[in-house]
Amino acid sequence: MILVDTALAKRQAENNPIRVGIVGAGYMGRGMALQIVTAVPGMFLAAVANRHLPPARLAYEQAGVLDMVVAETVAELEQAVHRRQPAITEDAMLLCEAAGIDVIIEATGTIEYGAEVVLEAIAHGKHVILMNAELDATLGPILKVYADKQGVVYSSADGDQPGVIMNLFRYVQSIGCRPVLAGNMKGLHDPYRTPETQRGYAAKYKQKPQMVTSFADGTKISMEMAVVANGTGFRVGQRGMYGPHCQDVNDAIDLFPHEEMLGGGLVDYVVGARPGGGIFVIGFNDNPLQRQYLNYYKMGDGPFYVFYTPYHLCHLDAPLSAARAVLFGDATLAPLAGPVCDVITTAKRTLQAGETLDGFGGFLSYGLLENSEMVQAENLLPLGLAEGCQLRRAVAQDTVLTYDDVIVPPNRLIDRLYAEQLAYFEPSKSLS
């Protein structure tokens, strides 16, 4: 942030703003539009794409922008960008193709459509920032390969927990501590929550029932920690992570196996800990003199130390990732290489033959985090690819589904990309 704000101020002074396109005008997409328009100097929200125009229009209107054009062709969008006139469209591919847009923030929350958008943006030389942990967790490694070949940045967004975790991870490294656990924090974990049980909460906060269900049933945190695992090389200690309850995040030091933390690092989470809404990193430093200093700084006796950020401010911070990509070529968080962890599909109730899986945040399944080599060894079905799959046979509640249990829909881009990802990252090349 120290560098980014100064660099953005320079772009503002030069009248040369970073030109941003947002794909997806849902709750977070509209929040980012508000933030860019009202609070980020040196950045111009060039266009918002949504599959239906009213939410895209609303994104600008909520930010106080009433003069916008509807673009139906690349030429129309390019003319609007050149004139610095905000544009809306139902065709996200226009944003990916149009000259003049520097970076795409993908915030659709979809897998198939999101993958199409990301590939098209990369193919046209645009940096890509994801507010879509589900896509990133499932196909991030191979999408990063495409981005690297095009010389553009592929990154998760700051503000969402994975990005905030990685910021803290890098800070802990920078002060000479060795990160040994990257952690998330939850207030509730009940794998059997459904869109019906979460409907009231969703309405209160103006979100979709499926999205808040994925928060409650553990799917979202599994997706987020898969992204962190792929970006750090850290693994899970057991299927589903340990996820202990505790009252304060500083108590986390003794809640995870020290030998596993020191043996390569863990991704995990705690439930019910103060401060709510935060993230944490456990660092290790066994230098006797440094331990004296850290004790003086009220960090404890060591050699394990808890560092935490007490909040994550999704739409406020996400534009800064776009700035980091354009100004410095810096990814907030991206896969190191091949997949380290995957999120697997688990039956939320007894499922019957012929039923069609409804994906994350639905009635039929929830996600568990597992090490990728185990996923491949057992032919497990990634939750990011589960929506639309039909059950071949009945499975009991809490059963982890395999590819043998389902019929996969034909001709999906995401299945092709997943197969390409497995082939590209052979076991000898993978961090897992």
C-alpha cells in the first residue's frame, strides 16, 4: 500500500489512470465499482459487464455516475474508453477484447463462464484479478500458465481472505520469521446448512442464499485455503483441515501439530476466535536473541508466533491488487506451480441415483480440502466441477464422491482445462 498509493497519485497527476473493467455486477462487483469511482485516484472504471444490464447500470449509479453508454461491439466500447465515458455491456468478452482496458477484475462467482472470461482476457494481453476463489481453487494453476505465456499477471484479489493471508505471509517472511501455518478464521461451521436455512441471513446482507450457504457449510473456506495452499506450497494435515475452536487467535499456536507445521507448513482455520473476520499466520523463529526481542515486543516466548490481521475488507482492497498488477507486475497471490490442494465434493445428505448436483452453496454437497495427490489417487470429484453432474448411484450422507459416482456433462471448458492441468503438472513437477 505504501508504494501503491504514491504510484496511483502519480498516475492521477499525469492524467493517465489505470483503466479497469469489472465482470460481474453482483454484491462485490458493485462494491468495487463504488470504491474505484469514489476512493481510488489514478484509476478509471472504464466498463462493467454483467449478463443482464440493470445490475451493471446500478453499479455506476450507486457510485454517483449517471452518464454511461451501452456498448454492443468492441468498437463502441473502445470509443467509450478513448473518451473516458463509462460503459456497460451484457457481453463480457468486449471488455476482454477492447484496446485501452488494462486489467479485468473477474467477480462472477462462476466456474465455466468465469474460466471463459479469464482465458479471453489473458489472450488479449490483459492482467486478471480474481474475486472468484472457486475458479481459482479449481483451475488456478493452469490459468496461471496461460497468463505467464502471455506475460500478464494472474492474481487473487487483496481484501478477500486469501489475498490478505498472503500479504501477512509475505510480511512475516520479510521480518525474518518462517511462516509455518497460513490460517483463516470462521465464526460458524455447519456442513449441513442449505440455501433455505440461510435465506434470512442472505436477505439481511443483500447476498445470494447460495453464497452465504457456502460460507456456513465450510465450502468457501475450503476454496479459499486451496488458493492459499497453491500459492504457498502448504498442505492440509488431514482431510477437511483440523479447524479447532478457540476463544482468541493467539491460542492457535498449541492447537496444531508443531511437527507438521515445521515439516512443510499447513493451511488451516480456527472457529469462534477473536477477532472475528480476521486471518492469521503462525511464524517460527528460534534465534535466541530474536526471541528476546520478540518477547519484549509482547509477541510471547516463541519460537512460534501468531501474527494476525483483524479484518478483511474485500471490495475496499481489491482495486489495489489491480494497481499492483499494472504498476509493478506484482501478483497479490498466485499459484506457485501445480495444484497442492483441491476441494472435493461431499454429500450433504443421502443422495439418490439420478439426482443432479447443484454445486457449491447448494442443497446437495459441501466441500472439504484435501491434498492433491490424494485427490488424484482416489479419483475424487472436485467440487468446482461438480455442478451439473448426475449421480449414477445412491451415496450416503458425508460420502466423498468420486468420478465413478457421476456422469459428467459433455463439452465443458472446465473439464478440458482440468485435464490439461493434470497433464501439465506431472507429479515430479508438482509441489504436492
